[in-house]
Amino acid sequence: MSVAGNGRQPGLIRRLWRLFTRILGLFLLISVLLTAVYAWLPPPVTPLMLLRVLEGNWIHKDWEAYDNISPHLPRAIIAAEDAKFCQHRGFDWESIEKAWKRNQAGKRIRGGSTISNQTAKNVFLWPDRSYIRKGVEFYFTGLIELTWTKKRILEVYMNVVEFGPGIYGAEAAAEAHFGKTAKDLTRREAALLAAVLPNPIRWSASKPTSYIRSRAGTIQARMNDVPDPTGDPCVRAVPAE
């Protein structure tokens, strides 16, 4: 019996290995195809949007091209989320190292994300703070950095990111919070929208707490250090060393 059992074990391992490689190959194929398609076409829906629907929040979004969004918004988002957006290749290793050290001292996984990371997470992945999800996020970040321009990354991010319960993208956010189009957002309104990005369910750009007002003021000040993003966010930026 033991001999027969040992004979079946290698066969089982080979079958499991073949299954694993097929699943991995299918994942790689689908991920590359989706990334290539989204380089030109708007993502119709994201995992987070579907999750929020299950939680009772319907999807409110209207895609707008980068040039139809006030330049104040990309400027505010870069100032708030990723000041080195135009210098890195998707990963801010200095911030990642600092976040890693913080995480070793605590129980929560925090920090280190770039706009490219956030775009990959919002478009392709589920909301989670596990190391497995973070690893898949790194993979998708590399894909979009290889196949999309920086302008496209920021354009997609501004159109899929959550700005409130069921509110996705700059156009829906501008309408819901300020009763205007994304093209007409003021500097202050853009800073308020950027200020709530870390937790748009808890915070509101149209009903800001004292903390959000203060954070928006800080973002407005940092916007002065971000080159004019009109036309392309990285054309006027200092190139990476």
C-alpha cells in the first residue's frame, strides 16, 4: 500500500503543478490584455465599485478626458498623494522603506503608495491591506508603468478613484460636492477633493471637518511646488536622475 501510495503522489503533484501553471498563465494573459485595452479605453467598472454596490451604494461616474478636467485637480492630487510622481517609475523606494520600518513596529500595513500604485489598486484589485494584495498591486503597477504614459495613469486615476459613497471620478465628484463640472473646479475645491482621498467614506469635500480644511490648506501650499500640469502632468517636471 505504501508503494502504491508513493507512486500516486508524484502524479498528483504533477497534476497540481500543471493546474497552477495554467491558472498563472491565464492570469498573466488576462492582466496584460486588460492593461493594453485600458491604455486606450475607459475601465467600465472596478472591483471597489462592485463591492460598494453590494454595500448599498450605487455607481455615479462620468468619464472625462484629462484635458476636460481642471488642471488644479491633478496638481492637488500630485501635491497630496505623490510629489515624486513624475520622477519615479511607479515605486517611491524611499517611502516604501520608511513605511516598511513603520509596519514592523505596528500591526497595520500603511504608506509607501504612489499614484501609480493607487491606480493599479483602484482599477484591478480589491480593497485589502494584506501583503498578498500588495504583491499583486506591485505587479500591476509595473504593467501600467510599462504600457501607459504618466498622463494616462493620472487620467485613469482621476476617473476611477472614490470621492465619496458611490461617487467615482472627478466629474461625478465635482457635480456631487460643488454642483459644477470637473473643468470648472477652483484651486480650493481641488485641494478639498484631494484632501479626502485617504478616506472618502468618512470625510466629505463639501462638508469638510476642521482637519480636512487644514489639510486642504496644506495641499494648496504644496501645489505651488508642482509644475503646471496643463496638457501633460510631467512635461514640465524635473526628469528622474
